[in-house]
Amino acid sequence: MSDSHWVFPGFDPIAIELGPLAVHWYGLMYLLGFVFAWWLGNRRAAQPGSEWTKDQVSDVLFYGFLGVIVGGRLGYVLFYQFDTFLADPVYLIKIWSGGMSFHGGLVGVLTAFWLFGRKHNKTFFAVADFIAPLIPFGLGAGRLGNFINGELWGRVTDVPWGIIFPAAGMLPRHPSQLYQFALEGVVLLIILNLAWRARPPRGVISGLFLLCYGSFRFLVEFVRQPDAQLGLYLDFFSMGQLLSLPMMIGGALMLWAACRRPHWFGNGAKTA
């Protein structure tokens, strides 16, 4: 062990205690992400020419929140803990035991967008393009929550900024949670909101979200510790990479189609 590497101090996972109520950092990060999305969504809904109302913003975020929770838990259990689920089906609803999957949450959110669109007579991509730029802040906050909890660490490394996570042993590891915070949170937030300001054809922002997130996650997975119960497929790819690959391909195809076949996304309508 090198004396130059920082040893993770083991932060208290509980951020606030109010009598019997304990608010965990990870839950607080979810709340911050939701509040930011609500604030930015309402700000954009109030702009001249917006096709959204503040009530619709609140409604779609509620749909999305349910999609994240239900889809994220289902995805985690089916993608990462299927054997545990077969042995104990009740494990599916044991949310307090931890475990959420971004890719499962994405499927849940997309389903929620479709249901919301049907209710409010909006196309799927009108909803997705409006909401996508609001999401990265919450993704970044969630990765900070992972770091504070000392979980989802990276692989062993000798880079100077490696961190020793005692729960994983006494060798320095990549702080992959912080890599994901920077890419999925900060960089993706900048990319999507710059794109939104440019008012691109409908479908471009959704395609950018899929392509960029999928690419960022695919790259970070090379230094993130694989799930112990799954390991690597073909001794190379992690489950996270296999799930991100369709996002990258789908996002690239959507960008091509949005620019070359705009009528597929609503007669070439611009993002509003």
C-alpha cells in the first residue's frame, strides 16, 4: 500500500436524523435531483412559446419518479440478482436492502413518458426531449451518493489519484463513482442543455442522451469493479457495458433519423 494514496474515511451514510426518521445521503441525492428537475422544468415551461404548463411538469416528474423506482428495482433484480430473486421472490420488493439499476430505471422512465404523453396528448419524443436535459443533475448527485456510501468502487489501480476503500481491501482503486459524476452529471448536463438552447429537430436531444450516457457508462465500466456475482462476459465486457451498447447504437440511429427523417419524430417539429 502506498502512503501517497488517500484512504476513504467511511462517511456516515445517514445525512440527517430527526428523531426516528433517518435521511440517508443516497435518498437525499435523489431528492436533490428531483428538485432540480422541477425547478428547471418549471423555468422552461414559463418561457414564451413553451408547449408546457407547470402542472404538466409536476405531473411528468411524478410519472418519471415512479418509473425510476419501479423500473430501477426491477432492472437491478433481473439484470444483477436474478438468482437471488429465484431463491427468494420477495427480494424484489425489499428496496430497503439496496440495489437500483440505471438501465432498468431508464426503461421505467420511457414507459412513464409514453403513458404521460397519452394522457396529455403529447408525442413520446416531445416529452423525452423536454425532460432529458433535466436528468443529468440527478444522475451526478446519485453518483456522489454512491461515493459517500463507499460503494460501487473501481478496479485496483496505481494512478496517483487512486483511493483505498477499506471495505474492498487495502489496495488503491479508481474512484469510478467520481468519474461517473463528472461524465454522467456535469458533462452530460452541459451537452444536453447546450443542445436544448439550439432548438434542434425533435428527437436529437433524446438521441444525444442515449448516445452520450451509453458511451460514458461503457468507458467507465473498464475501470469500475465488475459485479462479483456476474464477473465479466467473454473475460472482457461487464453487464453495464452490455446494457449500454444498445443505448449507444439506438442513440446514434436516432440522431441520424432526426436529421434525415424528421417526419418520423413529429413532422420536423423543433424542441420546445
